Amino acid sequence: MNSRNYLYLIGLCLFLQIGCNRNDIEGNDNVYISKVEVSESTKSMIEKVNAAYHSIDIENVGYVLNAERAKLYKKKLDALKPGKEMDVMLYDYADELLRAGNIDLAISIFEDFLKYFLENTILNKEEAIAEVKRKLAIAYMRKAELENCVLNHNNESCIIPLSAKAQYLKTENVTKAVKYMEDFLETYPMDYEVHYLLNIAHMTLGTYPDMVPEKYIIPASYFEKSDFPKFSDIAMELGLDINELSGGVCMDDFNNDGYQDLIISSWGHKDQIRYYENNRNGGFEDRTAYSGLVGVTGGLNLKHADYDNDGNLDFIILRGAWLENFGGIPNSLIKNNGDGTFTDVTEAAGLLSFHPTQTAVWSDFNLDGWIDLFIGNESSLKGENRCEIYLNNTDGTFTDVSEQSGIDSLGFYKGVASGDIDNDGYEDIYISNYNGNNLLFQNKSQDGRIHFQLLDNSGVSEPKESFSTWMFDYNNDGWEDIFVSAYSSGLFTPVNMMMANMRQSFNKRRPKLYRNNGDNTFTNVSELVGLNEPVTTMGCNFGDLDNDGFLDFYLATGDPSFISLVPNKMYLNKAGESFQDVTYSGGFGHIQKGHAIAFGDLDNDGDQDIYAVMGGAYEGDNFQNVLFENPIGNKNNWINIKLEGTNSNRSALGARIILTLDIDGKERKIFHTVGTGASFGGNSILAEIGIGQAREIKELIVKWPNSLATISKFNNVSAKQNILIKEGSDQYQVLPITSTPFRKEEHHH
């Protein structure tokens, strides 16, 4: 149902004198003041990014600049006379106010519409009234979220099924939302989205399931829990509960002290990149003001690597996603100076370009010992933006070799992953395409020249309209497999698909897990392993929750719609044979918009914790990020391995680690590839590997990523330690890294 169509049909005489000051619809300025000098090259790129944003036509772009668009609509309203044209503009204005976070004013306008519809004779009166009530239900629900989940935030907020601690203290607005939903459903009783929202609303009130009408109820059995332990969100207690929009994360050791730090983005064009250093005492210190990054903003995704082999991890900020012909906002290559500061070196490195993207992957594609870069851009009917592949020149600069790379296909690319599918040592590329078939390119590079060949018959082209992706060896057979998740559309919304699958099984838009057959073809084993429900994934990543040596994964949902409050999902790998949904038992069912995910051992206790960037696309859809503390992983044994390349790239991205274990007389192998994980997230490069009940590693092999295919081999390596392996050395070094239990103290942003 399209409310705008009804408004074109009806002849209203509705005239509202609406005042709105600047502070109502504009975001706050950045709060950071630089404590160190920001470099000239960084300032130059800040200016270029700002100029690109200011060139956007705010009337013809989606998702972003909601407050600016609301101001424009208000200006147009002031110039219009009462009548049909004004009514349509007023409705659009209210929609944009809601997206911008000016909820009270939006509600006021929608309620005036409702009053007029109720009191006057209009065409399609029943439908028009129902549609406005739906808008009001969503607006009141969002208002209730803000005053309860955001302003009265706690570590169980918005995680379903809602606990007593997560239920709302302020109930006036959610009660109004329930009434509008019930009224709407009298006209449209089969609207699955409102069915779902009604159940969530009753959870917030503590009246689920008893007060939900039987014909609309989600059975309590849907949220049945297994015996999997619950993970707790401790972000607020560590000061890491950043309250912004969708964005990226890199979890890694950026100051080389052996402890994992965090770099976090939010995609709003005024949203500051943030740098948090692990203080080695169970907490984190916000070092943004001292980082040289003040004024560096935006970026839906981040990807990190040591591109210049100086031993310091750098990162790239990816910008312009979803904005089509207005997405020419340059990415930023950020160099780590090794002293706690960072510098934007995009121009000097030869990476300045203007294409919409959110996906890229670092890899040494030609095995010359230096990391190269592939960027998957977004093409649409509004403009062609070919993928970019940059060859590392070994001197801090890159050369664009896109034309000769063999990757010349166009698509709306939302994810890219690299991995060695044929075990020849060269990493191949898989591209997830939102507007067509997914593509797998085999690496055919020779003599330092990068070249790829499309594998047409590999069997990995679906799902259509896909998003996040990665390569991993889910069954430990020594061959890299491929995971790719589907996404939503206007017809197939996240809530509609979830509810349809719950009611009658919905076999579209399900994620695909492709098992590597070892001959450049793959078999779709999704249903065989239990991945049998649609999940509209944005951010995601994988790791080992229980240190059993089999990789689990977390799918974060992130559709922009305010009604899209579907849970993020966690899947536990059961010995490489199936995946168990542990979303609700593990406390992972967060219903705010999930984006970039990172797995890593933040407290050095031997298990992986999980950081998730929350918040939506619209300016008014902010939410606190979460950090799930792992309560179980170190009950199994583990080993953390830092690799340092010499002939290979310094951080050994792409290295293959093979562990041979002897458990009760049975030999078992675990395969690990060094990298940052999935396409929309940033795991630690440190190889954090669970080994179950094995007390030592019988044999540890490292296959280094270089053209000589060098190998390091060690025997009888003890478990539960952090070690450094340098390429070419016949001894490993035990690192003096100690556990630093989280110091959980109340912080406030």
C-alpha cells in the first residue's frame, strides 16, 4: 500500500503552520578537539570528502542527509499554498523528520493528517486512515525505543526475547503504538510486519505472549533456548557503547603491545572515526583526540592490513555505498605512524578515486611479499563504477592494474572475499552482487603480474541480491569454502521473510554455504547443514565461540526501515557437519540494526569476544554498539599465533596454518587462514585457534604466502600460550602476554 497514492487522490484543505528551529533537525558537531597536529595530507582529504558530500543533490539521494532534506521540504512547504501539492509535500516532510530523528514533530503532522481523515469525506478513506495509523505506530515505537533502549540503556536492551531488565520503564508511547497497530490490523489483518512489531511491543510491556491476539502471535516456542551459555553485553561498562549509526570496525593490535585495540566508524558524513587503545588493565582508552584522526569522518566499512610492511597495521575507510551517482566520495587510506598517530596518505599512495563502495579486501595477489588491494564498487542504472585492483609498488604507493586484471564485470557489489580455493598458494576472489550473479575469479597471476579468470561453472552464483560473504574452511578438510548471505528488497522485507518462514516456510533469500569440491566447483550444502531460514545480513563475521576448532559465525541484520527490528543471528558449528542456531540461548538476538562484526580475544583469556557496530542508515536511527563477553571458550584449550613474514608480507595475510592434534589416540587436523574474516567486519589478524581438549599440538605447520611457498614446521607445541613465529626461523617465541580481565565500571557517553 502506498500512502502517497492516496494523497494524490484526495482533495484536502489541510494547512499547518509549522515552526522548526535548526537544532531540531541537525546533528551535533564532532565533540573531539585534536590534541596533536593533524597532518596536511589528512586535512586535504577531509576537504575532499566534505566537498563530495556537499555536492550531493539531497532531493535525489537515498538514506543520507535526512535533516538537510527535511529543511528543504520545510522551505518548499512555506512557499506552497494549501492544496494537494502541499499535502503531499507535508507527508514527505513528516517522513523525513522521522528519519532525521525529529519524532515529535513527525508525530504531530501525522496526527493532524489522521484527524482530518477521520473528520472528512475523502476517497479511499479506510485505507488512508490505516496507512497513517501504521506510520504513527512506527513513530511511537521508535520514540519508545529512544527513551527506553537508548536513553535508559542497559546491557540487555533490545535483545529478544526481552528479559525483565529490558522491558520498558516508560510505557506511554509504546502503549500508543500498540493501539495504532491493533487499529491498523483491523483493516489489513495479514500485514506480517505489523504482526511482528505488535509482538515486540508486547515484549517491551511485559505482556507477551498473554496479551497478543492469537491470530497475530509469534509462538513462545520460536524463542526456545538450548543449553548454550549466555554471552553478556559489557560495552557500556567499558565505555565502548558508541551511540551512532551503521559503520565498520577493525579489532587488532594497532600499537604493537600485544593487546587488541579497536578502530570504529559510523557512516554519517559528520561522524568521527574513533580509536580505542587497550589499556592492558581490563579497559580501553579513547585516544581519538591524540591520533591525528580528528576530522576524519564517515565510512560504512573499514579494512585493515600492514600495506607498507613496516610492522604497523594500517586501514582503509570505504565510502559512498548505496548513494549511486552521488556516491563519488573518496575512500581514505590511513597510515599507522607507529607512535599512536595516523595519517591519511590516500593521494600520495595513488589510491584517490571517486566511486561508491563499502567492500574491499587486502591480499598479496601476486605473492611478491607486499599486500595489494581489491575494491568492489557499485554500478547501477545511474552510473558504471568498475572494480579497482591496485598493485603494491613496494614503496608505499600503488598502481591501478584494473584493466589488465581480468576482472571487468559490472555489478552492484556489496561484498568481496579472498581465499585460496585451489590450494595453489594464490588467493582467489569471490564477489557478492546485489544486482545479479555472484562471481568467482581464479587467480592466474604470473611473474608478478596480477591476472584473474572468471570461473563460470563453479556453482556459486546465488543467491540473487546477495550481500556479505567470506571464505573459510568450515569442515576442516583443507579446502576453503564460501559463505554468502542474501539481502532484502522492497518486496521481500526482513520482517516479511522472517514471519513468512515462521508461518509456512519461505525458501527464498536464504544464505548459501558452498562446500569446496576440490576441483574448482562447489556444492550448495546450506539446507544440509541447517541454514534453512532467510537472514538479511549486512555485517557479519566468523570465529570460534567454544574453542572446539570449528568456526562459528554471527550474522548482523541491518535493513534501514524503522520497522525492521529483526534479530541478529548466531550459528554454532557442530563438528563441521551442521550449524545450530544459538541466537536466543546465547543472548545474541539483538533487534537493532547490526553492521560490522569483529571476533577477537580482547581480554587475553584465551577465548574470542565479539564487538558489533549497531545503528541504522537514517540519521535518527542511532543505537549503542555492543561487546559480547565470551563466558565459555577458555574451557577448551587454545593457542594464539602471531606470524611475521620476511619473504612474505609482514603480517602474513593469506598464510595457511595447519595444526595436527592427538586427542585420546585419534589424530585430528585444524586449518586456519590468516585474515580479517568477512567482507563487512574486521577480525584480529592474530591467529586465535581453538584446539578442544588437546593439551599440545603434535605438529604445527605454517604455509607462508610467497612465491617460494616456504614452510615452517614445529612439533609438540604446548597449548594455552601466545607465540610469535617469524618466517625463516626454526624456533618460535613465547610472548609475555597475560590475561587482563575486563574491569567493568560504569561509563557514560
